Amino acid sequence: MSGWIKLHRSLKDWEWYDDHNATRVLLHLLVSVNYEDKQWKGQTVKAGSMITSWESLAKEVGLSVKQIRLAMSKLESSKEVVRFTTNKWQAVTLVKWDKLQGCDNEQGSQRGSQRATTKEYKEIKKVFSTPTVQEVMEYCKERNNLVDANKFVNFYASKGWMVGKNKMKDWKAAVRTWEDDADKNKLKGIMSHPVIID
């Protein structure tokens, strides 16, 4: 594996920076997640995400499974990572990957091979990836609806991409729900202000 990552100075201000295990796990994730979308068993694992298990992380980082679980819970509580789990594997996504590692026309490149597959897993479900305003706008344009993409992204970003007490699984389904609500509100507006034609 070759290439580089950006490491922002704000890491020193992070609430768990003085917890060596949490910081170690975060740094390991930063250098281990996909730096571009990769295919794994017919599914796309987005940039900033990786498929792993507690045992694999423990072995790679040099901590016990218990220490890894505790460190990961701290990363989740501070909204650094989001996890989707099964009984055999977990998809870990760095929430701020695009913001901290995004391309801003700097010299250099991230080249080399990063693994996106692990032989021990037999299946994968689609890993949720937060959409950009542009992606939502394009989807809304495709559906020809009245949903405000900025409001949609800001609303769910402020809620940590939660729907009630559950993590969002499909943002396009949420857009379709907003679409229905937008259509109903438009109809209410038309009905409450009838046009009188002489």
C-alpha cells in the first residue's frame, strides 16, 4: 500500500485525542479505508469506508478485541465513524472523510492498491454513504420533484443521518418521502388560494 493521507491539526482538539487506543484506532482507519470507491463481492464500498471485523482490527492495530470495541464506541460517540454490522463483518465509514481527505488540487496523488476485499466474508449489504447536495439535486432533477436539496441535506446532517432512532439506510427513499410531502404542501397552497376566473 502506498500513498498518503492528510492529518489536520484539529485532531489535537478532538475530545478523545489523549486516549491512546481511540487515537490509534482512528489513525489506523484513516490509513486503511478505501481512498476511492471499490467493488467487493458485487457491491460498492465507498471511499472512506472499509469492511473489517473486530478480530481483524485487533490483529492489525495490536490491541485486544475489548480495547478495539471500547475505542470504536468512543469514535462513534464523537461522530467520527458510523458502523453497519452483521454477525460476521462490519462496514466502518469515516464520517468526515470527504471533508478531511477531499481533493483540493494539491500536488501529489494517492496511488497504489488498497484492499477492498476480505476472504472471510460471504456477503455484503449496501453500505450507506451520505449524499452530497449535488447528488440530491441530480436525483431530484431526475424525479422532477420540488424537494430542496440543500434543506434535505442540512436537515439530515443535523440529525446525524438518523431517521427516528435508526440510522438512515437509503437517502433516495427519504427524498421520495419528502417529494410526497412537497407535493401535498403545494396542493394545499393551491387549494387555499383558489383562482377565480370571470
